[in-house]
Amino acid sequence: MKKVTKRYNLPVVVERDRHGYFAYCPELQGCYTQGDTYEEVFKNISDAILLHIKDRRGERMELPSLVSLSTIEVAA
């Protein structure tokens, strides 16, 4: 029997600061990482998301479903 792989499209936020890059997945609470380069942080967040999903599946927990991902403009 062939194993079925489910695919997810999840939002990821990548921020840059003086120490490198920080990334998190707003849909998966507590799923975040860092890296020295954009490429490194993007690979790291992909790995973190995969581990997060596998852990939730192992605990038989449902993945949260995104209600809204929006942008907002403010004047400061």
C-alpha cells in the first residue's frame, strides 16, 4: 500500500535584524527558528514546520486552520 503524503501551504514570516534572520509560521504557535542567511532560515523554518506537523500527528492533534492572513497600513 502506497503512503499518501498530505501537502500544506503555510504562511511564513521572515524578519532580518543585525544578528541574521528570524522566521516563524503564524499558523503554528511556537514554530520559529533563526539563521545567518535568508536561505538558511528558510530551510530551518521548513524543517521546523515539518517537525511540528509530525509531532501534532503523533499526538493525534488537529492542525489549526488559518482564519485570516492580512496586511494593514498605519501612518506613524
